[in-house]
Amino acid sequence: MNNILISTGSYLPEKILTNSDLEKMVETNSEWIIERTGIKERHLAKPEELTSDLASKAAANALKKASLKPEDIDLIIVATTTPDLTFPATAVCVQEKLGIKNAAAFDIQAVCTGFIYAVSVADSLLKSGNFKRALVIGAETITKIIDWTDRNTCILFGDGAGAVIIEPSEKSDTGILSFSIHSDCSSRNILQTDSGVSLNQKAGLLRMEGKEVFKHAIVKLADCTSESLKKAGVTSEQIDWVIPHQANQRILDATIVKLGMPKEKLISTVAIHGNTSAASIPLALDWGFANNKFQPGQTLAMQAIGGGLTWGSVILKL
């Protein structure tokens, strides 16, 4: 049995921050931002808008598309770096807001790779036979840990949430064909926050060495995708679409070149979403379905890299 994707959903906060808006906040300009990142705008959560609010709305959208009720879900996994509270898990808050009674709910923290990790865990738990249907969400209010005086990072990030629903299928030639997840703490200092609950009882602000992250991203994303392809018995020529973590357009372009795939196979939403961390892949998935990019029988390669460093990929056949 393989686990298949039966629905997607997304939610973006109403407020949009454009490059022109950023020109009034830090020393930058729109042309420079587009040239360096490909980003034109990003969405910002309101101060009172929680990660669980974004996640719940994306999940409700996915449930509606699948014509499912809350009680049809018995596993909820939320990938997030920006939880509502230190505890309980944001997934439990989502469970309450959706009115899902009998389900296991927990968070996964792998930063931008969180959704890939969450899908791999959901796949394994569903294959165990202990669960019948999983709601997997990537949700972030990442702009709440951004230093708005740091022009190298504040131009990159936005808020949002994407959700998918996964369930077992007897079809062995479709669904989640393979996954590959990795981590390496030796490079953690190039992408991290400057504080933490245990360290100094603060959430901290995001700090990043962009050039170093770029160098790691190209190699690690290509390598883990090739690894997943090998596990799935799929060649790069058989991949119809590559859906990367939407870090910035230069990383997306360089990675697909390293994989030896044409740029026409690349799904990119970075221009309109910015970097939404764990939310970026499910947001791009839902965008792809909404814009009729995907067709039954097509094979997708999803890939991400994030703080830790963590990285991973999933091969999925629709």
C-alpha cells in the first residue's frame, strides 16, 4: 500500500508587504530585491493572528475540497518554527479550532524542511495501520521573529499556511513513493535564532549567513532528491514537476540545473509568497492545483533545506 494525496488547502494573511513598502523601512530597492531573490511581495500576519489560525484555515480549506468532516481525521501533524505557545503543540490548538475530537496531534520542528519531515512521519504512521487519514500542515508566522532592521533577512520572509490530506490506497503505483530526510548540526550557526526558551527565555530573532546557506542548499537539495529518486525507482526524466522550498529564486534555479532538469518543470511561487519556511511547499502545491498545473499520473519531486541544517525530499505520484 502507498499513501495518496487526496486534497490540498492554503491560507495567506490579508496584509501584503511589497518591495516598495520595504524601501521605506530599510536601505534597499525593489530592483535589487527581485534580482537577488525573485521576491516581489509577501503576506504578513496581524499581531493578533496566530500560527494556529493560519493552519486551521488552510486545513478547513483542504477538508472542504475533499468533502470530509473533522471526525474523518485521526492524525494531525503541524510543521512550524513559530508555534502559538511553547506548549501545548500548535497541532493541538488546530485540533480544537477544527473540532476534531479523536485524533493524535503533534508538531514537528525542522524549520524550512518541516513539511517534508511531517509528510515522511505521516507516511510511516499511516503504513503502521494505526491511523486511517492524516492532516499534514505547514504553517508559519515567521515574520514575527524577523529583525526588520536587517535588510538581508527582512526582505525574504512571509507568513502563510498550507495543508494536505493523506490516506492509504491499495494502488501501489501512486502516492508517496519515497522520501529522504537528513540533518547535520555542524552548520547550524549559519541559520538559527539568537535566543531560545532554555537559553534566555526568549523566542529570539532569525539570523542567517545567506552565502553559506546558498552553498549548502544547492548540493544538499540535489543530492537528497537524487537519493529519493533512486529509492522510488524513478528517473529524473520521469519527474513532471519539481516543487522546492521557496527560499529564493536563485536557489531554485541553481538546484534544478544541478539536477539536470529543465526549468519548465519548476514550480515557483516565491515572487508572490516570499520564503514562508515550512509553509512554502504546501502553499506551492495548492497553488499548482489551483492553476491546473498538475494532472493525475504525474510525478512530483518536493525538496527543502532549513536550519539545523535539515534537508529532505519526497517523491509523490498523483
